[in-house]
Amino acid sequence: MTADPELQFVDTNILVYAYDLSQGEKHEKAKALLLSLWDTGLGCLSIQVLQEFFVNVTRKSNFPLSPEHATQVIRDFSDWKVHRPGVMDVVAAVELHQRCQISFWDAMILQSARQSGCSLLWSEDLSEGQDYAWVKVFNPFKGK
């Protein structure tokens, strides 16, 4: 799969921060990033991200969303490119997990980004600037 340098994959933590009002500056930066991706049409995510988003914003947030509101947000993101992992994606993620010594769940995110044609992953969970299997990680909260 070749990566489109413009498509950008969003990890769960960024999506959660964009909807969690208790996160202050992280909330503002994540929200601005998502708005930019909505405007450009370059945002990508996966079924895994949407599942994790639902659990986190309805149960783990200081200001949880109602299940109905979280469900509407998920519906809205169906306009984005959404990767639906298959069995071979799980196998590739296991291999990446072992090769790079990262969590299996992070490896699944990277595999979904790669399969979506993204060369850029927005996340704070992986090493800033690290290139994992043709996907480079950027942390929107670092720097400026």
C-alpha cells in the first residue's frame, strides 16, 4: 500500500481530547486539528479508534458525553475514510508489535493508518517523529 502524503490518521487520544472539555489546551489543539481535517477532507481513522473513543468519552472523561451524543459523533465521522481491519491486519499488527516493541493496540493503529494510505499519524502515545512501517508519528501537543 502506498501512502498518500496528504491523508492523516487520527489516534483515539486526539479524538477524545477534542471532545473532552476538561482537557484545556489539549482540547483546544485537538479540536483545531480535527476542524482542519474536516475542512480539507484529509482525515482518516479506524473502527478501533471509534470504539475506543466511545468507551473513553462516555465512561472515563471528567465531563462524559451521553451515549447518544457520542453515537452522533461516531455517525459524523463516517464521512471520513474509516479503516475496517481484517484478519491479515491483525497478523501484520502482531508482527509490528514484536518488531518495534510497541503495544499491540498501537500496532493496530499504525496498521490501520498504513492500510488507509496515510503517511502521518497524529498521536501522543507513540514517539514523536518516529517512522513505523511507513507511517510517521506527530504529536500535536509538542512544540509551539
